[in-house]
Amino acid sequence: MFKKGIVFGLSICVLSLVAVVMLASCSRKPQQDKQKSADVDAVNKGNVGADWVPVLIELPKPMFVGTPTNIKGVAKLEKPLGRARPPFYAPAGVTNLAVGKPVTGSEEDPIMGNLDMVTDGDKEAPDGSYVEMGPFLQYVTIDLEQEYDIYAVLLWHYHKRGRVYFDVVVQISKDPDFIDVVTIYNNDHDNSAGLGIGQDMHYVETNEGRLIEASGARGRYVRMYSNGNSSNDLNHYIEVEVFGK
Ligand SMILES: [Ca+2]
Ligand SMILES: [Ca+2]
């Protein structure tokens, strides 16, 4: 009887200990995940899932180094980072969905090049690698041909020389008419494009392109607006990549 009592007591102790350890490990996990998210050097720092991996991004050749001096009088201009852009993290299996996908736009017959060049995989800077569209507000739309969870849009307007493009608005939509849209970037600070007042910064184009976080927004169509640049009134697109799965 006495022995039985000891065995029973010990069993309870062991079971309690196991339960405490299990509870502790359960409650600790989310904290570890958050820790990783905060510590990791990423474009989307603070918004990185525990098992996310850096997305493979191939950059075109840089055409200039340092801060261009030809850009004057642009308000709300982002300071250059002064180092290479940190990696972008996304769930495993996220790739560029845009390459080879059909492109339409506000100008079906551009001044130079054609709209297919936006998704032809060529991101290099020279003449002949970019589409040139006329002045005023213009846009290009990529049809991914089915819905995906989109984590980032990577956009190169022009990177032969330093330039800032105006009214850069990037939207994701499930329908081709962009009725129910998610806007992931907007630096139209005076709402001249009529898509709402944007809070995002102007930025200088480089060979790194502009990487815009999309946080898993669901959509099939991705549209990029612009309205001239700091050197002229025209609109240019070299390449757009859409990372999702
Ligand atoms: Ca291209
Ligand atoms: Ca504007």
C-alpha cells in the first residue's frame, strides 16, 4: 500500500513535469518566431514568417555608382540606403510569376519598344531594353493568368542614369477592371492621378529596381502607374517581376 502510494505519487510528479515542459515549449515558440522576424536583415523586417526564405533576385548590371547629382528639387525623396538592399523573405516556393506573361497598357503602341518587353526577362539598362510611353499618366498591366498570393513586386522603370519617376502607384486586383484593388505603393502626394493621396516616398531608380512588399495580397492582375520623371515627361518600363505562389 505504502509502495503503491509512492509509485502513484512519483507518476503524478513525472506527468506534471512533462506537462510543464510541453507547455513551456509551446508558449516559447511564437516568441522565438517573432525574435527571428525582428532580428533578420530583410526588406520586410518585422514581417518575416518563421520558415520563410530569402527570395532569389537577379540584378542587371549597374550603370552608375553613388548618389546621382542630376536630380534637383524632388520633394519627399528617399535617402539612398548606402549599401546593397537586404534580402526579401517569403514562403518557400515563391518565384517570379510575371516572366513571359501578357502585358497591356494605357498605350498599346508605345513610342519605343513594345509592352511585351515588361515581362521578357531583360532588365538591362541600354536603349532597346525599355518601353517608352508618352507623357501624362500611363500604366502597364500584367495578367498572371490566374490568382496567386503575391508577396512582392519588383519594378525597374529606367536605370541608365539616376531618375525619379512621379505618381508611381502599384495595384493588385482579382478583376481586370481593378474595381476591388489593393494598392501596395503610392507616391502621388497630391492625388493628381486620382487614385488617392499616397504616403510613399519618391526614390531614385537604380539597377536594384524598386522592391515593393505585397504581404500575400491575392490577385491576378498587377498594374503600375507613372507620370513622367525628373528628366522628362515620358514614362519608361524595363521589367516588372511579381513574386508569389
Ligand atoms: Ca524587359
Ligand atoms: Ca502627383
